[in-house]
Amino acid sequence: MLTLDECRSTDPRLADIPDEEMFRIREAVYVLAKISLDDYLNKQTGSTVSPLVIYPSPD
């Protein structure tokens, strides 16, 4: 999992966003990535079984 500082370093506009908002943004990005990967794998293999599980952040 990327740290909040690593997330902020991807775009200068994120530098001043509070930690709580960065947590939500990071979680949303991971969920979107999972959906994209699941869709890709489904199209490639026909399987609807996801190889990834996203757990809520303990932060």
C-alpha cells in the first residue's frame, strides 16, 4: 500500500489535502484498480473469481 506521502507525490495538487481526505482518495483508487483488474481478468479468462481482496485501511 502506498503511504500518504507517496500518494501526495503523484500530483502537486494533493500536497495540501488533509490526511483524512487522502485516506479516502487512496482507498477509492485501490477500489477502482481492483474493479479494473477484475474486469480485465474476466474478459481474458471468463472467470468471475477475483484474485484480490481489498481490506479497509486500519488507519
